[in-house]
Amino acid sequence: MIKEHNELQEESTGNWWQNAVVYQIYPRSFQDSNGDGIGDIQGIIQRIDYLAKLGITAIWLSPVYQSPNDDNGYDISDYQEIMTEFGTMADMEELIQKAEEVGIKIIMDLVVNHTSDEHRWFVEARKSKNNPYRDYYIWRDPVEGKEPNELRSIFSGSAWQLDEETGQYYLHLFSKRQPDLNWENQAVRKDVYAMMNFWLEKGIGGFRMDVIDLIGKLPDDMLTANGPKLHTYLREMNQASFGKYDVMTVGETWGATPEIAKLYSDPKRQELSMIFQFEHMGLDQQEGKDKWDLQPLSVEKLKEVLSKWQTSLGSQGWNSLFWNNHDLPRIISRWGNDRDYREKSGKMFAILLHMMKGTPYIYQGEELGMTNRPITSIEEVEDIESVNMYNERLAAGHSEEKLIHSINVKGRDNARTPMQWDDSKNAGFTEGTPWLPVNENYHEINAEKALENPDSIFYTYQKLIQLRKEYPLIVWGDYELVNTTKAEVFAYYREYKGERWLIAANFSSQSHTFELKDTVQELIISNSSSVSFASSSIQLKPYDAWVVRV
């Protein structure tokens, strides 16, 4: 049923972030300006016109803070300094200003669940049990000479590390060089909010909040996500920092359900603007196992999950829409077809997602149809998560071949290979040696080629972004899944103020027929030149996708 139009939707205006399209930049891999093989802030500034041409509203910038880079910047040693490899604070201020000149806001990636072990707070905390910073982190005595409990790190192994100096263990839910902050300590919270205000005063457009669902953890109870004080902390954070600014906040929440999402993003609760939920992204892993234990995607299940998130938030929440990010493999290689239908499946993913309700996110290179970069040996892997998994499972007797296959399918390096700008050396990313090898297919897949071809994936994304700006229906319309299709056909309606659109996508390499029950008034966008609506039985060729007004 089509539901009543609801109150979060202040007609067709709403908050700016409800009308936005966000582009994620992984600075290390975007554009190198000084030949050291590492992308930097001046490199991003050089490419602002490209992003303005695409039409995006905001850049989500993966961390650029000072960091020893144990986990590619997600281990922060100083929140108010810029990583030397990326540039200076003056470069950062220039980026904020240059982006603003073309109507683009900068969303900073904020990591406040943990810091680097080189952060001043932790350096102090380690010195003695009586140090004023000791309680900024989570320390426990050994139990029978061993770890305090069985809590596991997300990056493999125990989540507890013995500190020889003081004889206590500290908690690290990620790498042992990423100690977890103690959010129960009011001084920690106060210092974090002051740091957030430092950035807000510089004119940023908001924060993407890394693993924010972990800050309420109760390690003694083995509880990490969604702890009892989580939402109290977020309301306090809102009041003490970003609630006073017209900015966007998005929380990374791996275990969220729609009910939990409403706790974060119901405007009445004054917490966050929206969350990233990953339910659809776990559909190709075996039930109860982790991401490396693969299984084929069920399109039926994907329809069910995405439709649930489209309809269940009502007026009490806002959704994020994404296929890719710096932690996920390239969607065309993952669920599309990167051999025979790379461009077609790339456009299909774009159309299917960008017609949904919520704020869409594009990950760098997605608009070019960039693909995974397969490896043959663990020596080629940079990502700490993949390396740790490989070593742990190899020791447990898993075959090397299977482990390399899992890394090729799901490893995080797939998303982190340098951006492919043109077909010159290193794809125009750097004059030097790139920190991570460029995908060998850059001669065929690059921005220069895409911009020269009016039929490229880039222009599909550009048009979808433009349509979102022009049609309130895309932002505010109700959603209704078409249940009567073949399993691999994903079709749905959007309806707003008497206007009704039908979106249909063939999620497979086989042709399927689609029974049309409406009269087509106008073709809005399509990834195929041969689509015909002359009869009610429409032939959907492999990866066909289109949007019509009915």
C-alpha cells in the first residue's frame, strides 16, 4: 500500500542533506600532486572541477588527520593536524574554500571509538596507572595470568593487549595500535566535542562517524555494539557540537535494524541525520559466518532487504544509499559482470539505487565503472584486515588458494587502488611509484575516456544526480516493490503528489520478460538504446535498466 506522506518530509525542501548526493574520496588513492605516489589534498583541489561537473553536493573525505597509518588513517594520532603525506592545515582550509566556491561541502570522517597508540592521550595513559589520562582508555587486570575475557578484535585475535610497563591489558576492537577510548569518562567526551567544534568552525559540512555504534560498549559484558548509553552519548554530542550547525551527520552502524536506525535518525531525538546500515552488503556471506565465507547473492533477498529499508523508516529516519565504499569491493565485480557487461551492469546499479529514497553515496571511480584488482599472492596485499585473516586461517589449515580467492572477492584493497584518470603512466594518478598498484585495465577504464564518450557510465551518474535535483518525487516519493517479477528482475514504483514512476532492472546476464501493467507516458532514463514499450510484454536484455513515468 502507498503510505500517507509523512512529517520528516517538509514537502519538497527538507534538509539540504536529504536532497544531496555525496561522493566519497579515499585521499591516498585519489590524486597525487607531488610525485610521492600518495594522493593528497592538493590533488583533490586539482580535481574539484571534475566533481563539480559530475554534480555532487558533498565530498565525504576519508581521514586526513595526523596518523602513523597502521590502518590507513583510521588510527588518529592528532585530530587537529593534517597527515604530512596529505599536506597541511592550510591545504585543508583551501580545499574547504575551493569546494564551497562550486557548491560542494566537505564531510570529515570522524573516528572517535579509538585513537592511534601514538596519540598524546595514550602515550600519557601508558606511563602509569595514576596518570590523569589513564582513564581515557579501557584497562583491565589479567585474569589467571591471561586476557580479561574472550572478546575478539575485528582484525582477528584477542581484543586485549598486555601493556608490559603497567601489567594491565588495554582494549582494542581493531588493531592493537588502535586502543579504544573510554566513553564513560566525561573528560574524553568533552575533549572529543571540543575537537569536533574546532572542525565545524572551519566551515565543514558535517561528519561521517566511523563505527559509532561501538562507543557505548561494555567490554566486561562482552557487549560491543549498541550499548545502553550509546544514544545518551549521541544526544550529548549533538547538543555540545554539530546540533548548533546546519550540517549532515552519518553514522557507520554495522548491526543496525530499521528499529535501531530510528533511534539514531528520528529528528525528534536529536542524534544523527542518518546512518549507514549494511544489511544488504552481508547477503553474499554465509549465515552466521564472517565476510570471507562466501555464498552467491540472492536477488530475491536483496529486493526484500532494500525494500524493507525503503518503507520501514517512515517519518522517523533517513536512509543512506550505497553499493561501494573504501571497505567494500567494487560492485560491478561483486554482483555485476565486469567482463561482458561492465558498462551496462554499472549503469544498472546506478539507476536502481539512485531512484530510491535516501541520500546516495558514490565511491570514487564508481562513476567510471572501476573494477576489483585480482592478486595471486599475499605479498601483493596492503590491507591489514586481509593480511591478518590470511595468516590466521592459513595457520588453522585453510588452503592458500581459497584464501586468495576470498581476498579477491571481498578484500578492501579492491576499492583502494588508485583512481584511473587517463591512459598515461599510472593512470594519471602519480608521476612516482603508486602506494598501491594501479589496476591494469586503466587504459580502457579512465575518466578522460569516460568524459569523451556521451554514453559512458559517468554521464549516467551525472544525469541521475541532475534528476534528483529536478524531481521531488525521487527525494520524497513513496516506494512500492513490484512483487510479480522473475527472481532476477528488480522493479518498484515511486509515487509523489499524483505522479508515479516505474523503475525496472534486470539483475542478471540472461534476458527476462517484464509484464507492464501501466501506460508509459515518458522514458526518464535508460541504459539501453533498444528498449521498447510498444507491447505490454517487455523484453529485458541482460542488465537492462530503465525509469518511466506511468
